Amino acid sequence: MVSGVPLRQILQAKSSQISERMYELNLVRVIKGTAVTLVAMALTSCNSAPKDGAEAQTRPRGAERNQAIAVDVAIAATAPLETVREYTGTTQPVREVAIRAQAEGQLQQLNVDVGDRVKQGQVLAQIDDAILSAQTAEAQAELASRRTEIVQLEAQVSDAKTQVAQNRYQLQQAQSDAARYASLAKSGAVSKQQAEQFRTQANTAAQVLQSAQAKVRAQQQAIIVARSRIAAQQAVVAQQQRRRGYAVVAAPISGAVLTRSTERGNLVQVGNELLRLGDFSQAKVNVQVSELDLAKVRLNGTANIKLDAFPKEQFRGTVTRISPAANPTSRLIPVEITIPNPTGKVGSGLLARATFTQTTLDRVVIPLSALQDDRANTKSPQPNPNSSQRAPTPSTPRTNGTLFVITRQGEQTKVTPRTVTLGQQIDGKVQILSGLNPGERFVSRASRPLKDGQPVRLSILSAK
């Protein structure tokens, strides 16, 4: 303790006095620095004002107008101007065939699997043909029996014809005897009773001949019926042989196996699907085309196809089918495109992107930004309430415009305005129908509005 006051209180009082003194010193220092800065700024502004005024007085009028303006220059070139829509589809084989069983039986062999390449006529599967073989043998035996029957009928006809010949001879003899006895009876050499007996014998011989001829005709008709039965049985034999041939399943086309629906040892019924083949000599792509692009699509026309599986290749296809009916809801028209596939590398189910090309007359195409906006430099006329005509809206397509072409006078590059006729306008580009020829250089963009004869300097982005 010092004079009855604790030492701790004395130290706290001294510390507070020191802190207040340091705060006052820092505040004075900040005020002095701010004052010095304000004085320096005032002196600088005073010194620069007369200089700027002098430069303004000495700068010649029109220097700004003659100063070269930086511009981007492009070279006019012809190009197509059309909106290209891309349609997606999936690749498929040009033909797809389902191989179905045409005979019933156990599947003894199935020689191919999914992905295998097959040739037309190659044996793919074998069905047990034991029952079919027995049925074929039975049909052939029946055919042989009917052929034996017709041989017998033909022999009977031959015998009947021989009998007819004998009966005809007997008739002639009886008629001759009857005529002779009739003549003798008239002369009284023989009795009338004897002449009548010979006439009766001649009539009986005629009836016997007619009966023999009828028998021949009946037997000939039996032969015709027997021959028709033989023809029918021959058809049965041919059908059985064909059914037996169905036991061997061969490839109807060349292609690749897409699916395999059964396995060896299964019992198959008529109509069961065994395999599915795809012909990949060509590939087809089915797309749904908007009615807005229907005018670009024509039968046997060309289409560009890109496959994600082969990003570095582009395929040219042919439009082989255009559906006559559009979807009533989406207004899309199914279109089939066929692309060549000689190596068979284009498989089924690949994502395809199709675009349709149309032969159009290429014209000079420039960006719309290159046109001088004449409407911005002209005052819009005040509408006349008494006039029946309406002022054109800003959305009305322009038919004429002005752009600046590059000219050279001495060592200085200048620009000259050119009036051009405008065509179609799509995606910020416009066709030039007349007024600008291919190869001419024009200003595509300028840093400031241009005037006739304005000196310009080409930017580094300008075309050379």
C-alpha cells in the first residue's frame, strides 16, 4: 500500500491515462493525413484544367470524323440458308424373317445361335421325322395300289373291245344271212319261217354288239375315275414328302441370327418360332418427320445419317418409304430410310440421327448485324388518323437494306454504302439476292456508326 491506497488501483488509473493519450495522438495523425490528401487533389485539378482547355481549343474541328474506325471485315460467299432439323431413329435390318416350325416333332438339332451369320439354304435345325416318314410310306403304298387297279381296268377294256369286234363280225354275218333268206323266201325256195328266223338272229347280234360297246364305255369311264384317284393320291404323296421335308429347317435368306426361341430336345408344334433372321446387306432407319419438313422429303431422295456407334463416319441413305398418313395427334409422318451396309457392321438397335437435304440455289449469305439500320436513322412518320393504311410493324421482314463495302483510296481504307436486296432471314443470317457479289469485302461489325467515305482500320478478326 502507498499512503493507504492499494497499489493495484494506482496501476489501473495510470493504464487508463496512457490509453486515452494514445487514442488522441492517433486521431490527430489521421486528420493530418486526410488534409494533406485533399490539398494534393485540389492542386492537381487546378493544374490540369487549363491544359485540357488548351487542348480543346487547339483540337481541329472534324478530326473525330476523319479518325479511322475499327471494323470487322468479312468476305461475301455463297452458302445455303435453311434450318436443318435432326430426327432420331433406330437401325433395323432391311428384312427380318421369323423361322417357324412347319412340322410337329422333337427338335433334334439346332445348329446356330444368336449372332451367327448364315447363308441362304444353310440347314439351321432338324426335327424328328419318324412319324412323317411312316405317313409318307403309307401314302406311297396307296398310290401303288391304285396304279395296279387302273392296270386291271385297262386290261378289261382291252378284252371288251375284242368282244365288240367279234360281235360286230357276227352281226354282219347274221345280217347277210337274213338278207339272203329273205330273197329266197320271195322266190319260194325257202319258207317264210326260215327267213324270219335268220332276221331274228341278226337283230339279236345287233343287241349283243350294243351291249358289248356299252361295257367298253363303262370300263373306260372307270379308268378315268381311277386315274383321277391316282392323281389325288399323288398329291397326297407329294404333300407328305413336303411335310417330311419340313423336318429339315433351312435359312430362307442370308443374314444373321437375331433371336433363338427354343432349345434342342424340345417338342415343337406347327407355327412355333424357332429363330429370327435379319438381312443386314442393308440397314433401315425409321424416323418420325415433322410436317414442316415434309417438303424436303421425297421418295428416292437422299438423307444424311449419323450413328453414335461410328462418330467419325457419315452414311448417305435413300428414302424408300413415306407413309401417306400422319399421326393425328403429333402431326408426324413415318419415313423409312435405307442405307447401304456391304460389310454388315451396322447392326440392329443403334441410335441414328437423320437429316434431310434439299437441293437449293446457294446465294450470298451475310449476318443481319452487317446491315445498316436505316430505320433507326429515319424518323417514323406520324400516323394519319384519316388514312386507311397501317404503318408496318417492326416484325415485318425487310426487303432492302444497306451495308458498307470496303474500298481503297491511296493508302487509306474507306467504306462505301451499298443497297442490297434481301431474301430469306433465318437464325441471324440473311440472303442477299442482289447488290453484293461473292468475293467482295464488307463490314460485318463496326465500333461506331459509319458514313460514306469513312476511313476504317481492319481489326485482327477481319478476313484476309
